[in-house]
Amino acid sequence: MMKFAGYSLTAPFTPIYPNILKNYSRLPFDIFKRNWTKSSSVSVHTQKDQVLANAVMVAEQYLPPWFSVAPMMDWTDNHYRTLARLISKHAWLYTEMLAAETIVYQKDNLDRFLAFSPEQHPIVLQIGGNNLENLAKATKLANAYNYDEINFNCGCPSPKVAGHGCFGVRLMLDPKFVGEAMSVIAANTDVPVSVKCRIGVDDHDSYNELCDFIYKVSSLSPTRHFIIHSRKALLNGISPAENRSIPPLKYEYFYGLLRDFPDLRLTINGGINCVDEVNAALRSGAHGVMVGRAAYHNPWHTLGHVDSTIYGAPKSGLTRRQVLEKYQVYGDSVLRKYGQKPGIRDVVKPLLHLFYTEPGNGLWKRKADAAFQHCTTIKSFFEETLGAIPDSVMDSPVMEPPSGRDDLFANVHSLLPPPYETTEQEVLYA
Ligand SMILES: Cc1cc2nc3c(=O)[nH]c(=O)nc-3n(C[C@H](O)[C@H](O)[C@H](O)COP(=O)(O)O)c2cc1C
């Protein structure tokens, strides 16, 4: 049985924190018994072995990616990730997608795009692109920053990316290329690689086509981790936001993949709104759950429960005042680090959702609007605005988790598509 990221792929999810911590660094990894040699060749076997070895190295340091925060352009920047890490120690954090070309052309300015503080581990860099040479160069350049995994974007439907740019979700139509790209990325990094994709594109939306994609990419490259945004993308001109709500979610495709690809690590994504629903997905067999919008729009009540409810850690008792005190130190240290950037608005942006639905939230936002005009430090911004939030909100730890749709995955196993059946030759040489 393959082991990955510290736990057996088919083992049930058991968030018993003390046991995890006690046993984590001495889990029996059969693959340690093999003789690892790093090779720059793209031979599938040596690469796969290396990737597994690297996965174990990552596994020794962090708890498994049962919960991750999705990559979100303009949202999951360094500032948001700093806030997220102050609230949850164990959530895996993804960067925004960075085009390989940006990394390559900005190679003298890389800190601005790739640097992050060590506290942000475990952190995954998401890259996008369709040029093998640039993907190789970008991966190599990113190595110096020690990301824990490199993820390749095969899910973005934005016209700039999937239209004019011809990458993102459009790549789902060319799995052989994705296999090649993943081999190139893996050959240029020491950490595991993964793919984030949709369940289909336009009329290419059958379960079998999705399986062909997963099968080809995982056969042609060392990719063992796929994150499945469980709705298809429509490339008919609807906006990226509409592409995150109009195509229906089909969780049964995700659970079909779990059944049909037992050697892969599969993370479910799309429409999962709170830790209750995350736990429901894990109990139904998902190896990991990725949450996007809910983690951004309601960070306190989503991320605030991850360590205790998902990972079984003792409740931290952390308050928002404590989080903001630490964030202030961070914020004032990065203001205007690159000329005028980041400005106060950039640094404060992720905080604007910290008091979602709480008393004082509206007043705080109005005060923030005024303070943006003249405050030059985060300290002065907080002094001027935070009086709007009652002490009872500032000083209370996170409350009970909001209850979710317990039945979200209740029927999923009765809706599974017929099992994937195909011959290697049919798929790989099609
Ligand atoms: C503002 C925004 C930006 C996004 N940018 C990216 C991106 O850079 N890369 C990516 O793979 N997905 C991106 N996504 C999609 C999310 O990663 C995620 O798949 C999607 O929001 C569904 O998950 P959710 O329902 O939990 O939000 C973005 C989503 C949003 C809302």
C-alpha cells in the first residue's frame, strides 16, 4: 500500500492529535527501505521514487493535508496567508497562481513573487503555463524558496488564462501535454507535485473523460496528488465567478475517482463551506479537502476550527485581539517594501472579513475607509478603527463551529458513475 504525506492513502481519517504527533515522525515508511538516487532524467520510475521519498520528507515535518486553503488570485497573497497561519497552524496554504513566465521574466525580482515567512509552512506554490521550457525554469527558480509542493493549474477558466493564454483548464483537453509538463516540473524540484483541475470542460464532461485525464497524467508523470474542483468549466464567455457557481457540483465524480484510482491522493474542492462539511467529506473517504471562498470570506469561523476540529488539537483559546497584535508586527514590517507596495489597503485587505457578521463590523469598515486616506502604519490604522469592535468580540476565542449540511455527501455513494474501465493502450496511445 502506498504511503503518502504521513498516512496511508486508504487508512480512515482519525484526527487524534496526540497520537498523530507521537507517531508522526516514526510512521513505518516502506519506501525508506529503497535506495533513493536523485536523477535529472525524466524516467518515470526514478522520478516517481524520488517524489515518494520527498513526500515522506514533507510528511515528517507537517500533519497531512486534510484541510487546505485554495489558491485564489489576488486573495491568497502573502498577507492573507500570514493571517490564515496566525489562525490555523495546520491548514495547508496555497499561493495564488503564478504564471511560469512571470517567474522567468522577473528572475531578478523573485522575492516579491515567491518569498514567504517560514511560519507559512506547509505551503504549496501553484504555477500555470503551457511552455515546457518556462515551466522547467520557473520550477528551478522556485526551488530556492522551499515550497512544500508544486501544484500545476489545470482549472482556471478565465479568458486571459484559458482563452488567450491557452492554459489553465484548457489543458484538461491535452492530458499528454499535462503529463509531460508534470514530468518536467517534477524533474526540476525536490518536492512532490500535484495537479488542480475541474471535472471537465464544456462538452468534455463525462466521467470517463475525467478518468482518462487522471489516468494519463498519473501514468505519464510522477503526479500522485490531484485536487478536484468538482464542477466543470464552461469556456463560453461566462465570467470566472460564474464559472464557480453556474456549472453544478458533481461530488459523485470525485468519489468515483477515489474508488477507481486507489493509489492516488485525491483532494475534494468546491462548495464546501465549514469544518462540519470538511469532516463529512473526510468521513466519506476524501483524503483531503480544499476550501476557497469560505476560508477567505469568514476566516475566523472557518480556519479557527481547523486545528481542533479537523486535526484534533487542543483548542488554542486564541482571540482576535491576539491575532491582530501579531498581524500588526507583520504588517508594519512589510509596508512599502517594494516602492509604494504593499500599501495599507493591500495589507489590511484580508482583515476586512475577520469580523464577518459580528457586532461593530459595519462601523469598523466605515472607519477603515476613512483611515485608508491618511494612516501610514498598521499600528495607527488599528488605533483609529478597532474601537468600533466591542471588547467581547475582540477578546473571545472562537465559538462553536457553525453547523453545516451534514448530509452533503450522504447519498454520494449511491450516485457513483459506473467504474472506469479501459486498457492502458486505449488511453495512452489514443
Ligand atoms: C477570487 C478567486 C480567485 C481564484 N484563483 C484561483 C487560482 O489562482 N488558481 C486556482 O487553481 N483556482 C483559483 N480559484 C478557484 C479556487 O481555488 C477554488 O477552486 C474555487 O473557489 C472553488 O472552491 P470554493 O467553493 O471552496 O471556493 C479562485 C477562486 C476565487 C474565488
